[in-house]
Amino acid sequence: MWSRIIAHADMDAFFASVEMRDDPRLSRVPLIIGHPGPRSVVCTANYLARKFHVHSAMPMTTALRLCPQAVVIPPRMERYLQVSHQIMQIFSEFTACIEPLSCDEAFLDLSDAIGLFPGPRLLGQAIKRKVFQETGLTVSVGMGNTKLVAKLASDHQKPDGLTIVPPSEAVDFIAPLPIQRLWGAGPKTAAKLESLGIRQIGDLTRRSPTYLSKIFGQSGFQFYAFAHNCDPREVITEREAKSIGVERTLWSDIEGYPAVFEALLPLCEELHQRLQRAHAQAGGLRIKLKTSHFQLHSRQMALPVNPKNPEEYSKLTSILLKEFLFDEPIRLIGLAAYDLNLEHHPRQLPLPHSESWILQ
Ligand code: TTP
Ligand code: MG
């Protein structure tokens, strides 16, 4: 029985796919998106380049050693954010309950939309078709009754995948997946779980919750619950969120103010866009930096005036960033707006306005 229908939708090779759509000649070559400099990292690569084991966040020098014939294009963030906005609009034609996780992925609670479709597969197909028709891009969709299983399912048959995991099959679906894929298991925790012989998610079901909690505290109970696909987390829309944040794990650690500031610039644009979409104004701005030793540092400041554009966010970011010490390399960066002030805006209708495309 489907208690809820949650989808996770994630665009395929997003930045690269937009470039290939805009210039189809790029579809025939291995394509890397990133700045060409020696200290730069790969933002993403098309699936042709991935055959050479090139992947996101890999140092550009390594990527070009693996695939010297690749074409390298610098990212055009503004363009990707335009498309991102378009995709989120399409999702909103299916449900008002959308939780964007980054510019190219979102959770959708489709429990109400299902009434119009004879089953989750046709609903998933309709979302994929609509995205392709309107943007010329493919999206991979995973569907299940929890966020946990939906996210794991969207990755299952990438690119252009559609994976439906009925609730009765969820525990078996997630059991063989490597423990690193479990939500909440960061690299340190995953290494510890592996050292205990817990290499796949299913291995957790063969341990007792008491045993796991003795080692991992509260998280131990949570891991046990997740392995049984017990995940009560709701899809939280941007309008319901207490804060809106964007973050990125960097492949190679970066050091010093200038490098961290540069890495935060695309996040300023993305944060601005997400706030606009939520019709929210930021009462405060927070920067989060995680060091190579997994120490989390954050600094925040109240904003007397709402920033109006990405440039104003970058200016504020440059000021707030001066509060950090930079005595250790950084592996993760994040930027969040808190104390949100929601402008009055009518809620979007949860259902499609026209039935024509549903029946195609
Ligand atoms: P992802 O969804 O992680 O990757 P992707 O869409 O390129 O490929 P996949 O088919 O596996 O989903 O990230 C979305 C975009 O975010 C990606 O196109 C580029 C950008 N990005 C970075 O700039 N740096 C990174 O380290 C990652 C992971 C993504
Ligand atoms: Mg993606």
C-alpha cells in the first residue's frame, strides 16, 4: 500500500546537458564543464566523458589526463539557473509540495496528484515527458513511499531513468546498496560501519537497534529504521522551510579566503534564485564551512535590508567570510538565508490546469 507517493527528480549531467542542448555539436564529444585553470575542478561531465571515469569535483588536471580529447567549457551559471527555474515550474504543475535540494534536483510529494493517473509509473512518465518536451533535457526520477527510497531510486537507472519502488519491495531494494549511500552516513561514519562488517544497507537489519545505538547514539536507531525504510521525513516546501540553504562538497580541499570566496559565488546566485522562487526575504545570512577534519564552523549576520540580487549577496558574503580563520583546508561550503520573511503570495494550485498533456 502506498501511504505516500514521494518522487525524487534529478536532471542528468545537468550543466553539460544544457550546453549540449544549446550547441548539439557538443553531444558528440566528451564534454567537461569547469574552468580550464590548473587549480580548477570539474563541475560535471557528459556521459561520454564519464566513460573515461571523469566525474564531478575531480581536479581538472586529472580529468584531462584521463580524457585529453575532452572539450572544456566554463560554467554559465545564469543559464543553468534559468533552466532550473523552468524545471521547478514544471514540477509545480504536478504538485505544490516541492522541496528543491539543489538547482537540478527536488523531492516532490505526489500523494495528491496520483488521483489523476492510473498509477505511479504513468505519473512518473508524465513528469519526465513534460520536462523533456519543454526543456529538451532528460531527468531521472525515483518514486517510493519515503524520501530515502525515492532518492536512492532516482540514481538507480541514470541517465533518463524511471525507477518505481513499491513499498513492499523497498527494504529489498535498498538492502544491497553500499552503506555510503545511506542518508546520514558521512565518510567517517561509513568507515566505522564498514569496520563493523556493515558494508551494505541490508547488513543493518541483521544488527539490533540497541547494538547500533551503543556505538552511534541516536543515529544508530535512525540507521536501523532507515534500513527498514522507516523514514517519516516530510517533503518541506521552500515556503515552509525555516531557512533556505545551498551547499557543496568540494572534491579537493581549498585553502584561504580568495579560493573559498570564489567557490561561494555560484551559491550566492543559487540562493538568490531559491529565495525569489519562495517569495521570501532573508532576515539573516549564514556561511557554513566544514574543514578537512570535519570540523563545522559557521558565522551569521542579521540583514537590515533584503539583498536584491546575487551581487548584493556576494558583497555580504565577502564581509561575513572575513569572520573565519582559514587555518585549515575546507571540504564543504554552504550558504543559507534564515529568519525568512514571506511575502504574501497566493499558493499555487496543486493540480495541472489542463488535462491535455496528462493523457498524451
Ligand atoms: P549532480 O546532480 O550531482 O550531477 P549531474 O546532474 O551533473 O549528473 P547526474 O546525471 O549524475 O545527476 O549536480 C548537478 C549540477 O551541479 C552539475 O551538473 C554541476 C553542479 N555541480 C558542481 O558544480 N560541482 C559538484 O561537485 C557537483 C556534484 C555538482
Ligand atoms: Mg543531476
